[in-house]
Amino acid sequence: MSARTDFIPGLRLGRMLYEEAGRAIVESVVARGSYAAAFIGKGSDVLGFDTERSTDHDWGPRFQVFLPDDRFDRQSRLLDEELKKRLPAEFMGFATGVPESAESARRPHLVEIVTVNGFLQRYIAVSGVADLTILDWLTFPEQRLLELTSGEIFHDPQGDLVRFRETLGAYPRDVWLYRMACQWQRLSQEEAFAGRCAEAGDMVGMKVVAARIVRDVMKLCFLMERKYAPYDKWLGTAFGKLACASRVKPLLSAALDAVDYTALEPNLVGLYRTLGDMHNVLDATGHMDPSPREFYSRPYVVMRAERFANALLRAVQSEELQRIPVRMGAIDQFIDNTDFIEHSETYRKVLALYR
């Protein structure tokens, strides 16, 4: 397939659609001061990672319109009718609707008409963010928080979108410390396994463990920089934008390329030392010795990452977090089933596990 030369990133396309065609339609139904418009939520285009390849499904000229709760039923029907009648079938060469297929019915336009509370309910199963608890935060997958805080606001006269995005823009300090502690704990549970697999002659097992360590290190780096990590398709792409990427990425790549433990261990040791130095810059705990060391009497050099987990947990002030019986972390640190994470009403039931 040859690449199209007229590709326009979805975020820019959505902004253009709103400004050049959508705004007038919306404001023929809704007063300018009583709605908001944005391009946020699910999609590679919201994260800025879409390419021409992305255009084959769930992509196109679109944006969201957020209406007041008390006028939603009537205004959403009228606005939907006006968009169906007046929005052009194509915009900048891209279809503004989706044809009927075996999987779904035809959608005459891609403009999503919602309320702020309904949008939040669908993404993180809360109807507002004013009274979030520490435990609420543990049930929000990073991907969902990233989707809600990425993209762009086009119009927000009441500041409703700005407010919830500011609230969700970073973990509260104790949640941040707790998530980092549990990420270090994940490393501690497997950091000696690569050497043991190699010693047993299991090179496939060694590589599987190395890949898991690499993924956990990447996730920890996002936490250290107070950024939300995307799901795996875009993890490497987003990682390349972190401040630490120039130091860490070569070690990650070399670890993944290693064919035996002799080649693997020096890169893991380099990773561990770098992580230790990064931790000390955070000043989240007292100074920690970043030097890797042997795993008990076995000849595998590791970080003994539980040292960092313990120190971070001691820094947590929240009694709710301190009472959690095991170091399981937030929901996406112990569950990575996509269907589960996608179903917000289900994953909110995880709250019971923290009590």
C-alpha cells in the first residue's frame, strides 16, 4: 500500500472541522457560552501517534461537543439532526461519517455529543472529579487518564474541561509514591530470574524475563517523570519522548538484543544503576545506594529493588494506602487484560480489594 500524501493528523483535522464547519452548526442549536468542544478520549490521533495507516478504522474528522446536563436530552437530539443535515459528507478529502459494515451500523457523522459527567462515567466510572479519594485513583488505568488529559480543548467558556483535566493531570503525591513503590516491587520479584533461566540453559525463558524487566523499567520511568504511560502499542513511541530516553533506551535495546546472559547482565546492571540515580534526583525518599549487588550467594547482579519499594512505602502518608494488605499497586499494575481495563464499571469493582 502506498502512503497517501494528503494525510492530515486527526487532531489537526478535528480542529479544522470544528472551526470551519462544526462551530456554526453547534451554535445554531446551543448558545456559545453553554457548551464546550474538544478532541480528547480514545484514539491514536488524540495522542498524536496516528499515521496514514490509522485511517482504516475508528478514525476521521471528528470532535466532541459537551452539553449541559439539564438541557442534554433536547439539545443533543436537535444538534444531532442539524449535524446530519448540514455537515458535509467529506471534509479535506476524508469522510465525515462511517459506512455501514458487518460490524456496525452506518454513522452519518463522527461528532460525539455528550455531557462532561457522562464522558467521565464512561472512561473512569465516576461522574465528577471534585471528591476523588486516594483509592479511587488506584482504579484509574493510566491509559484512561492519558486519554482524558491528551488531545486539545477547542472551546470551554465555563472551564469544565480545563478543571477535570487539571485534576486528572497528575497523581496525588501519595498515589505517585505508592505506584512507584509497587513498580519497584514488580522489578524485585523478577530481577534475578533472567540469570537463573540462563544458568538452567533456558535462553527463551531468559529473554522472556528480560523483556518483562524492560517493560517494567519503562513503566517506572514514566512514573518517575510523572507522565502517564500508554498501552503497549505506543509504549515505545511515547517512551522516546521522555527526558530519560537518551540514557535509558540504548540499555533497553541492548538488553532485548542480548543472546546470552553474558551480554544481558551488563545492560541490566546499567539500567538498575541509572534507575537508582533517577530515583535519588526525585528526592522522594532519603538517598538510596544506586549500586547493584549480587542476589544472595548467587552470581547474578541485581538491584535488590525491594529496597526502593520499602523506602517509598515509608514515605507514603495516606493511612488508606498503608492499610492495603499486599503490594499489588494500582489496577493496571496487576491486571493487563484489555477487555477488563476497557470496561470501567467492572474495573471499579476492584475497589473492594483495597479495603
